[in-house]
Amino acid sequence: MWIITAAFVGVPAIAQPVGPVRYDGHAVVQAVLTSQADIDAMSAIGARLWGEAVGVGPVDYVVSHQEREAMTAAGIAFEVVIGDVQPLIDAERQRLAEGGVAGAGWFLAFTDYDAINARLDELVQQRPDLASIVVVGESLEGRAIRGIRITGPGQDKPAVLINGCQHAREWISPMVTMYAADRLISDYDADAQVQAIVDAVEFLIVPMVNPDGYVYSWGPDRLWRKNRRNNGDGTFGVDLNRNWDFGWGLDSGSSPNTNDETYRGTAPFSEPETQVMRDYVTAHPQIVAHIDFHSYSQLVLWPWGYTSSLAPDVAVLDELGATMAASILSVHGETYVNQQGIDLYAASGVIIDWAYGAQGIFSYTIELRSDGPDPGFLLPPDQIIPTAEENFPAVLDLAQFATTPMLYSFPSGLPDLVEAATPTAVPVQITSIAAALDSSSATILWRIGTSGSFTASPLSALGGSSFEATLPSVPCGDVLQYYFEAQTILGDVERSPQDAPASLHEAQSFEISVTFLDDFEADLGWIVDNVGLADGPWGRGVPVNCNRGDPPADADGSGTCYLTDNHPFNCNSDVDGGTTILSSLGLDASDPEAYISYDRWYSNTEGDDPANDVFVIEVSDNLGATWVPLETVGPSGPEVSGGWIHKAFRVADIPGITNTSLFRIRFTASDLGAGSIVEAAVDHVMIRSLFCTTSCPADLDGSGDVGVTDLLALLAAWGTNPGGPPDLDGNGTVNVNDLLALLGAWGSCE
Ligand code: 0X9
Ligand code: ZN
């Protein structure tokens, strides 16, 4: 017979029960905490978290009758999510005692620590040519932390690390990692995609980082989270996922209190489990990407967890996270929300912050099923296979990513226009992934015109992954074509565009005269009109960044832009139930070579009614008496899921528009269907005139005629590569052809 008092006094984390902790009459509740006083009241009540984040807002607890009464007395509102937890635990015990479904396969029931180890050995026996046992080290109580290394023939490969079960009660997490190992081995011969990735990547899979806690959750306390450290004060356990040495020790995101579920330990890496994992990772510098599996909530989380600052590689982290979430969705239709860790809640000293921050590993936490607190950790066994199935392609995405030599990005974009006869500096970011970058190999290759050979100039290294390219001086009216190239220390070459020189970046050279520029730092009098709108009008501001289709930042780096529903604290808002219109005042577009340009952002793919609304841009040449369409973004296609897109139009070429000083532009976002999330933004609106006045490129000193001083200047540059005049034919060298061109233009410029 079990002693039941431990649970009824309500502090199972302190009590060392004789039999398993029982949760009779304990409900899972979602409390709504409205103040610090509520948070303090809940900790005074001693309510145990179901989950781990405490803050103002909804928080899940597992609570006894008495604790619920105390909550009511303290005026804390709550909703019961699971009426009684114990029957779920009993049913699970019953199933396990009955031994699952005989012979029906390994993933039909949860498996204990010994069974996981035995299965790892079997997988190695199945394919010793592909798999070997990894011994990471020992837990506090002396249990082996083991894993499996899976890879095909070959050497010098990038590696991915996949681990489960830092948290004991999250039983689905080791199952998902075991399933991935199983599929990589079992499908190797039959599935060409699996074979290719297993040949290209080294998989290091550690299903069970916290064996002591896991064993404890199979015996004394099903809801145990931490390891089994005796804290010396009657409490047990350190939260391993608060014990890593990156952002360690912050009270926001971890607890100094030994009894808390997020107790961080006495020092970073105070626990043998995190120590041996750390040593394993640092001994394998080929690890470039990582997933730490947890449950529950259905999330894909990336660094940082401890700060809301953006990681240097936020764009890469976000994009790969989105790719994995999309792959997961495609299997059984389950949504896993992709976001920065701290946007869920602050967590400091977590493995992914250490892996990324200290080791440069692209690191993710995936929170598995269920999507809410019911059934939470007590996931029924028929959920194992679908959960594991949907996460296997995410593991493959991560591995595929790990094979990418490097990624290029352009923080200020790439110009489609360059100022004539003027070199242009362009920031370039080259993020090495599969292997370290040879910084000295980063090069821009360019030519003036659309044929001929390319001239190579090195990028200047600004430290880390930051470089600066200098686009050469280009004669007015000419086109510049170029690409970037760099290689890893292993000699893998990657270009941008990837298939260069078949594809190339291109910019046109003009003299540029800006007649209007609004970066929205100041209020220049734009007008907002709303038609039948419930919520979400245009407003000028710094993007709040809700990560639900809205821009994380403005387009031009000035800070401010116009965007829809940039609510300072309510992220649950967007354009709703109507139309919001942003219109300029009258602008001067009278120059025959005037161009209107802007950066725009549009997202209609998040939410229940995706790809059903449009973003309309119109212009007027009579101060808005009539409008003509310029472009309609959506309802579907590549430009409706966010991202800043630069657009430019020659005003004289817009049908129905003539060049006037009575020009206006307006941007209309609407939510006309039901329930969709629509987010739009506009930045850097410009009117520019593009022209070429120089008809006399050989007039090198600008004197108005081509004469002796120009000839001497050309001869002084003989044989060099100035990237522009006096290389008059733009072939990369000042030579006899340029001399002949200059002599041919001898005399006054007309
Ligand atoms: O709190 C944790 O350690 C993880 N969640 S769990 O419910 N499985 O305990 C999340 C870790 C990463 N999350 C954040 N950085 N917020
Ligand atoms: Zn967890």
C-alpha cells in the first residue's frame, strides 16, 4: 500500500516518498496570474508547476483540492484542464505492466531506461557498418549516458547532435530520438534520400541526458523533471536545462531556490550530466547543428532564451526553424510554432544558448506533442509514432542544412542602382556552416557590361562573418554584373547567386537625383483612412516584432517604418474586419525620368484563412482625384509570407499616369475574409530621377574637353585596373583600346 500523505501535503518536490507519489484529486489547472502578488501567492500556496514558466498571464499548475481552495481564497482565477491526474498515471502504469502489444513494434509503448539502452545495442548490431555506440559519460548516480553515432562511409563530415530527455517526465522526447536513429538505419538501403544524408552527415544521437531523473519518473514520481542531485537541504534535483554556462544564473529564466523546478544548480556545469555532454560537444567540433527535444507545447525554439536581443544569425535560425516547422506540419497537419526562445518565456542557462553562443552550433529546442497542458506530459502511447514520424523530416532538414558550406546574406540588400562613376560599398554576411570559412577567399567577381571576363577583388573582412564588398565605379548608363565567391577551409566553394556565373547580380549605373525620400523617421504628413476596420490600422513606429507575420525590423535600418497594427504590447492583433489605407501627400514626379520606389512587406499566410487577402498599391497624377493600380500583392505566391521587398517603377511607364508634381501613392491592406492574420508594412519611399549627363567619358578631368591632361591621366594609369575611367571600355585594364578611344574623342565635348 502506498503512503499517500506526501502528495496531500502538497510538496512532492521536497518529500522523499516511501512509495510512488500519488496525485489523487490533483487537477491540472490553468491559472491567470495578473500581478506579482498573484505569483507570490501561488508560490506561498506551494502549487507545483505543470510546465515551467511563471509570469503574469496564463500558467499551468498541478494542484490538490486544498491548493485549489487556497487559490480561490486568494482570488486567483483558474480553469480546470485535467480533473484528476492520478487516473491517467494509473492507466499508464497499467499499460506498462501489461507489457504493451507483444511483437507489434518498439514504438507502441513508452520504454524504460534499460530498454532504450538495449535497443541502441540492437540498432548497432543491425548495421555495424553504419552505427556505433557512443558513451558520453555517467550520470550523478552512475548510470551510463549513451548514444548512437550513425554515418555512412567517408570522412570530414559535418555532424548534427540530437538529444532527448534533459527533463525526466518528458517521456516522448527519447522516443522521438530513438525513432530517428531507427529510421536512419532501417531506411538506409531502401531510401535514397536517407542514404545520401547519412553518407553526408554524422548523426550523434543521445536519447537520454538525464537517466537518473528518467528512472525516478518511472518509479517514485511520474512528474519528476530535474536530475537527482541531493541539494543537502531536503530537496532534490537541478534543472539540467538551466545549468549550462551561457547566460547562467539570471533570476529571469532560472531559479536560485533548490526546491524550484527551474533550480539552476550551485554553478554552471555543476552537474555531471551537463559536464559530460559539454565535454562530448567540445570534443566534436564538427557538430554544426543540434536539436534538444522536450515536451510539451509543439514549438520550434531557437536562441536566445535568456535575452530578447536578436542572435547574430537570427535570419538563418528563423528560416531553418520555419523550414522544420513546415516539414512537421506536412506529415500529420500538426502546427509547431517557430519562434525565438525568450518570446515563449525567459530561460537562462539552457543548452541551446550554450551550444549556439559558446560553440557556434545552430541549435534548437523542439517541444513535442501535446499542443496544450492536456494531456501534457501524460501523452498516451498511441501518440508516440505520429509524433516521431512528424519530427523525422525536421531532423533531416537540420542535417541537410548542416551540409551547406555557407550562407550569404546582405544586411542592406543588394542595390539595383548604383551612382554613376562612384564605387559603392555593400555589406556582405557570410555565415559558415558545414566548415569554417577561409576569410581570405571571400571575393567579388564583376564585369561592366553583359559579356566578357570577370575581375576579382577581395572583400574586406570586418571580423566574424561580416565583410564589405566594393562595387566598382561604373560609367553612367552601363550595367554592372557580379557575383560573390568564398570557400571553406575544406575547399568547398559556394557562390552568390548559387549558380553563378549562369545567374548574376546586376545593377544599373545612373546619375541619381533624389527629389523625395521618406524613411519615416519624421512625420511628413501621410494620411491613414480606415474603412469598416475593427482593428489594426496603419501606424508609424519601430516594429514590435510579434513573430506572427509582422516585420521584425524596418527595411532601411533607420528604425521606423509604417506598419499595420504595431500594438506596443498586444501581439494578438492584426488588420481585422476591414480596410486601412495609407496615402502620401502630393509628390513631385514631374521629371520625365522620375522613378517611384519603396520597400514593402506583406504577410497573409499566418492564421486560419491563409492566402486570401491582397495588398494593393495605387498611384495618382491628380492629387488623388483618381487612382490607378500599380501592383496587387497576393492573394498567394512568394511575396505574401513576409520579407522586405524593394520595388521601383519609372513613373512615365505606368499606364494611365503622366509626369506631374501632383503625384500621390497609397497602400491598402485589408482583411476581408474571416480569421486570417494580415500584416503589411512600407518603408523608404523615394522619388528619384535617373539620368546620364556625361556624353564625354574621356574627359577625365571634367574640363569640358578631351585634351593633354586627360591623355596624361590615362597614361599614368596605364596597365592598372581602376574599376572605371580611364578604363574607358570597362574591360578591367587601361590599355591601347582606351588610348584609341580617348584620341577618338579628342577635342571639345558636345
Ligand atoms: O524550459 C525549458 O527548459 C524548455 N521547456 S520545457 O517545458 N520542456 O521545460 C524550453 C527551453 C527553451 N525555451 C526557452 N528558451 N524559452
Ligand atoms: Zn523540457
